[in-house]
Amino acid sequence: MTDSDGTATALQPTIHNHPTAEAIRIQDDGATSLNTTQKQQSQHLAPPQRNRDAVISHLIETLPTPSVLSKRYDTISTEEAADVVGCIEEEAFVAPATPLRPRMKGSKSSTA
């Protein structure tokens, strides 16, 4: 590669950092090498509170309104919708909020 004044310049290796992946070093010849130092990252499966609140308010607004399903199963009051949404939120977000435990080597998961 040449510079604007015609002198040859060496390509500098580029390091791509990703929070959950190991860094990959791209060298002059195009070969790649892995950087084996990886930082421990905590994994969050539950959505942010802002998203949870938006889903809750949307469900409370839409459950009492007429729809294809409400024609078949009837509509519910806003108060009842708030109670139902509270139960849905509890069931939906409790499991992702619990920390994951690594499985012991040789143990089998129970699917009963």
C-alpha cells in the first residue's frame, strides 16, 4: 500500500473488540489469530424495565377492547385486565430474572 506521497506504508493490524466474543487480530497477510483472553460477562435475559412497562400498559389497554377473541370469549374489565397482566408478568419475567447455574459435569437434565 502506498501513501499519498508515493511512499510504501505498512498495514497496521486491526483488533475487533466484541463484549461477548474473543478479539480477533487481523494481520498484514490476512491471517487471523485469536486473542484468548476473554472477560467474564454477565448475561441478562430479562428485558429492561422500560420495555416491561410498555408491554404491561399495552396489554391493559387491549385486553378490555373488542377483538376477534373477545367476540368468542367475552371482554374483561380494565381492573380484571390489570390483575391478569400482573399474573402474566410474574410468570413471564421471574424465570429469566433468576441467575443461571452451570450444570454439573455428568449430570442429566430432568425433562419430567
